[in-house]
Amino acid sequence: MLERARILDEGDPLKEYRERFLVPEGVIYLDGNSLGCLPRATPARLEQVVREEWGSDLIRSWNSAGWIDLPARVGAKIAPLIGAQPHEVIACDSTSVNLFKLISAALAMRPGRKVVLSEPGNFPTDLYMIEGLAKQGLAERRLAPRETIADALGADVALLMLTHTHYKTGELFDMAALTRAAHAAGALVLWDLSHSGGALPVDLNTCEVDFAVGCGYKYFNGGPGAPAYAFVAERHQEAAQQPLTGWMGHAAPFAFSDDYAPAAGIDRMLCGTPPILGLAALEVGVDLIAEIGVERLYAKSQALSEFFRQCLSESGILALSPSGERVGRGENEPTQHDSPSPQPPPLKGRGSALDLASPTDPSRRGSQLSFRHPDAYAICQALIARDVIGDFRDPDILRFGFAPAYLRFEDMVEAARHLAEVLASGEWQKTEFSERAMVT
Amino acid sequence: MLERARILDEGDPLKEYRERFLVPEGVIYLDGNSLGCLPRATPARLEQVVREEWGSDLIRSWNSAGWIDLPARVGAKIAPLIGAQPHEVIACDSTSVNLFKLISAALAMRPGRKVVLSEPGNFPTDLYMIEGLAKQGLAERRLAPRETIADALGADVALLMLTHTHYKTGELFDMAALTRAAHAAGALVLWDLSHSGGALPVDLNTCEVDFAVGCGYKYFNGGPGAPAYAFVAERHQEAAQQPLTGWMGHAAPFAFSDDYAPAAGIDRMLCGTPPILGLAALEVGVDLIAEIGVERLYAKSQALSEFFRQCLSESGILALSPSGERVGRGENEPTQHDSPSPQPPPLKGRGSALDLASPTDPSRRGSQLSFRHPDAYAICQALIARDVIGDFRDPDILRFGFAPAYLRFEDMVEAARHLAEVLASGEWQKTEFSERAMVT
């Protein structure tokens, strides 16, 4: 496989872009869907923002360096990557806060309806933000498994709110079909693009989506806790009002009026003073992803993940082969291992086989592959100890993201080899269980 | 005055701290109450966060670099500076978003009462956040002039929400007395410390305050749009629940449960993923202010502002002298000027005299002095053109902040001289009116 990987890397049209990121030597980073790598241009840009714009020009930079326009400017750059018009997207706050704004706006636009419909197992913060509004008496949360969502779109549903690419499995929703179904039921739609934006083509306007949010620190490489973004379709911008009516969303913030009047357009989704350091770093990441192009990125990520799956299949550790047959070792079957350490205790779970938790069809998933294993946490830790960084999601998901701007096919071979070695050796059973904090 | 200033600077116990900030050569910066200066330690710390923690250690830094603890860690460092216990403060989101959280929490704790009482002319975002909740049907906004606030504390008031140091005039509220009055009326109290925190001693717990918020980018020198902070008194932490129930406020965020359960203590005030770049920069600023100490800072800022007022008085441009008599030039009285430019048009307003808009007693104001003049905007622009940076607040306020960690008495003499020259020359009348964006 290594030979084939090198040929694929040689012919990779994106190969030059790896150099545009700081990828630590010796690390195979399969967690760009949690925290994207550092673009090499970011430190210099931040240095400029800090030393020149803040340090030397101080308060004047709100005008002279265009700080005041950063949320709209970065939003406008994200817009074409998610199928939106530049004036329909703004970069601000966190994904969670933006969810609250847009759920609230949607509820106010559907008086008499209180249900916000989502699926169980959606990313927690999405579900929790509905609960926050429910506790205020403003919303009612309804969760329906994804197969039954269309049927659950009753006349009481104000908003259908789903995550386009599932954070655990990578499974994609059919955005066009579900948006149509929601509209047919008189509901509005909000898509969380956190695991889609910057990773795969999204066509918000073609799908006639009403609202969307997304994350800046994953595939947009904006840095830890980067600002998020919010999309409001042009046709709703006059009607959509959100309750976090901070001064930056005012029509004339510097008039310092006692009374709130929402800004025209997407600006009314702003709340407090924009976080300039975070926005400046995010802009660098977005510029780089825009330069590469999401179509090319998605094509390569599909190729990478399929190649990784083949590597695992050939190692015999994938319980479910692409054709559907189980090829892994059986339950409780101890394995030989070549670890120099003492014989590990018997495997806890079903043995060294992994179950694919993602769709086998790459067009039905985002830039990731997930696997189930009862010892997923410990396996993940053992991989990290080998500098192969994926992540764990409770209770049993081992998740690998394929950020194609900086990953090589060779990395897939190496990652698969490490994973096979870890599983064969049982070395993960010696891993200490410690903190589990890994921000998705 | 210059001679006296130099003696004062020589004896200034804080004089060494100016070197700990990057104060641009030739600039007299009287706007640290809008955006604090850059601490010299900040660029290196950010470089470390970006290159090492993000770039090299990537996702692992949530644990290994303590990113996940940053909101609590920075909050705990702010706490003693505002009279709180370490576990009562958390750094997160913007002041506006934190206002929304705490107003909501307070309303939920006072069922049957809907009024949030504040004063007209409070900082706009504070008033707007009440409006946001009012529009949701959850609050009723009542504004009473500050002299009548205690009388307006009826049985329908859930929350008294005031800004401790007024952003325009610098006037201080009596925190202890008003908190007592609110409690006597059965209401809770929320203090906005944006113009107090890091500038003057605040005793939240001595005053038995319930809630507070504050800003990170002013006297804490956290950088443009730095994260804000929120305080919840220990006795309320069990009962206080806020509607922005994001995953970071969950009792077990990494269990990825569908159902929200608030974290114990102040952590439940968190919402989305913490903004690490902003928090790291804020921490440097807070550390520096903590090292200097707010008592010493406030003592010096009072001395600076009093000295500045004397300089202005001696220049004859202060309409109201410390003793209350008008010493400025009269209405419409043209002045001589030594500007090389052509004779300016007659003065628009009352002439070159400034009215003090701040309390004359320094113990009744924060670290600022404000003046009224009909041409305040243009005067401010003319000063900025001379690298004397104060700011303008609609409609007629010229505002000077005295961030004492990096200002010298000599700067007061120079700033007063420039102001006198600008007023005498009328040069501001040639200033182009352009953008007014200056973030408070």
C-alpha cells in the first residue's frame, strides 16, 4: 500500500498545500475535524494585528485596520464556500450562541408553533440550546430518529434543526430533501454546518435553506475556540430578529441611543464587541481554504478516507468490509502481539476488530470515518501515544478526520499500520484513563 | 506645570510599569478605558499559544496546555480584583452575552416579577439586552434617572441592573447603598463593571452583590474584543440557571448526553467552546494589573485626573473650575490662535470653553474625566491628529481615560497643552467628519 500511496501523493493536485500548514514532524493528524492545523501564515498575521494594529495604532484600528468590518468581511469570505451570498453570512460569537440567536429568530417568525425538531444524538450543544429556550417557555424540543424526521414534521413544528454532517459518524443528511419537507410542513430550517463548512460543498441557497451556523476552528483552521458563523437567507433578513440584541447589532451603534433598532441585513445577528484576535486568525484559515476550493478538498478527502478503509481492510481489523462481510477477528479472540511489554490482559471487548460506524458510500459521509469498539477510548489514547491523533467520542467511537489540505495518502498507510499494531498488541489496555476533554 | 509633573513622575511608585506596556512613541493615550494598551508580554505569550500549543500540540493542548481551564483560571485571577472569590468569576463570551445570561438567570429566580430596572443613558448594550428579553416576553424594561432609582424599586422589580462607573461621565454609583435598597425591595442586583474592573477597587462580596459582568479589553488590557467576565455570588450558584445552555456549561460535556444538566458552580455560565487566543491575551493583561494592584492604580488615576483638571484650569479652558466658578472664555468669544493655517471660521458652539461632565470629587468618579462641548467630535479628531488619543461619545462628550499603569503626569501637561491649542486655534473646525466608529 505504501508504494501505491506514494504514487497517489505524487499525483495529488493539492500536494503543495501541505507546506502552507505547520504539520508537526512525525505526527499523523486525523483530528482536523476537531481542531484544524495552524496555517503557516497565521502567526505573522497575528503578530501584525497584535503589535501594529493593537500595539501601535490602538483604538484607531477599529477604523484604520477595518476591525469593525471583520465579522462581515470574514463572513463574506465563508459565504461562497457554503453556497451563500456574501451579505448572508457573518462571523461572530460561538456556534452555540449563534444557534440560540437563530432558533429564537425562527420561533418568532412562526407564531403559534413552538416545536423545534431535531434528532437524538445530534451534537449536544445543538440540543441543549433548544432546551435553554424550552426552559424559557419559548420552545418545545422534539427529537425523532433520522429515518422518521420527515414524518415528525407536524403542523406544530416551527423549525427543523439538524447537523448536516454528523459529528460522530460523519453521515450526511440530504439537505435539499429535508429542507423541502420542512418547508412543505410550514417549518423553517436551520442547518449546523460545523462538520461540513470548509470540508465539502454546501449549497445553502440552492437548497433554499433559511438559517445555518457553523464552526471556525475545524476545517476552516481558525484556531482553538475561533469565532463561528451565522447565515440568514436574504429573504428573511428583514423579518429575522434575535434576542441577543447587543450594541453591535444596532442600526447605529455609535449613536448610543437608549433604544434598540436592529441593523439592516445580517449585521443584526451581531451582539457584543467582535473578538479581533480570533477573527484575524480565522480569516487566514478561511482564505487558505477558499484558495484551495471545497470541491477539490472534498474529492481528496473522499479518496483519503476510502484509501484508509482499504488499508484497514487489508490489515484485517475492519469488522465490516466494504462489501459487507466481517473480516475482523472474532469476539474475545486473543491476538498475538509484538509489543516488548508483558503479555496484556485479555481484550475487554469483542477483540481487535473495528466496526465501521460511518456510511460505506463516501458520497453519504463528510470528511471522516468513525469506528466502534468497546475500548475505543483506550485505543485512541494508545494511538495518540504513537503520535497518531484521532479522537474518541463517548461511549465507543474512534473518529478519524481527513483534513485533505495537509494529509497525504502515505499518512493513511502509516495510521492504519499503527492502528493495526495497537489492536494486535493490546497495548491500549495499559493506557491510563485520565482526562477525556477533547473539544470536538 | 511641567516641572511639577516631572517631580510627580519621579516619585510615582508605579513608574516602572510603563515599560511593561508598549506605549507608542509620541502618543499620549487617554483611551485605555476603551482599548487598553498592549502589555509587552502579550506577543510572546500569543506566539507560544499559536506556534506551540496550537501548531505543535494541536488538539492535545485542551488538556496539556490547560485550555479547557482557561475561562475558570482567568476568572479566578480577576476575582480578587473585584472583591469576589476565585470560584465566583468566569471569563467568557462578550459583556453583552453575559448580560443576557445573568438577566435571564435573575428573572427566573424572581418568578412573578418581570421588571428590570436601569437608568436612561446606561451603556446601550446593557439597555438593549433587557429589550431583547422584553421582546421575548420575559422582561419589562424600566428606566429611572439615577436620583430616583431607589424610589423606582417597586414590588415588580426582579433585577436592578446598573453600570458602576458611567461610560460617559465616569460617575460612580454607590454600589453598597443601591444593592441594599434593591435587596430591601426583594430584587436582585447586577452590576456592570466594564469601566470599573481593573481601574478601581470593587467589593462585590462586601456589598453583597448578586451578579456582575465586566469587560476584558479596557483596564484589563486583554486586546480588541477580548472575552468578558461574569460573576455569580456563591449563594446563588445553585439556583442561577441561564438559557444559553451550551455544551461547555454542561456538568459532563464530554459525555455527549442529549440532555442538559448544568455544571456545578460558575461553570454553568459557560456556553460554547472558549476562545483561546482571546483568553490567553486577556490572562497576560489581568496578571499585570493584579501585580500592580487596583488600589495603587486607582490612587494614581485619581492623582492623574486631578492634575489634568488643574492643567486645564490653568489654561483657562475649563468652564467650571474645581471650586465651581466658570473660568473659561465666554460664549462666542473668538480666540487668538497661533496655527499657521488661515483664520478659522467662527467657533460653532459656545466658544473654546469645556464643561466638566464628570463629578469634581475624584472619589465619586472612575478613572476618567469627560467634558461637554458642542464640537466635541471635531475636537477629538483634531487631538487624534496630534497623537493625543481620547474619544468622543455622542452627542457632545469628549472623554479622557487615565489608565494609570502606563500614563505619566508629564502626559497630562502635554495633553492639556494640545487641548488648549486645539481649542484656541479652532483647527478642529477643519477636521473632516468621517467614520465615528470607536469602540467603547
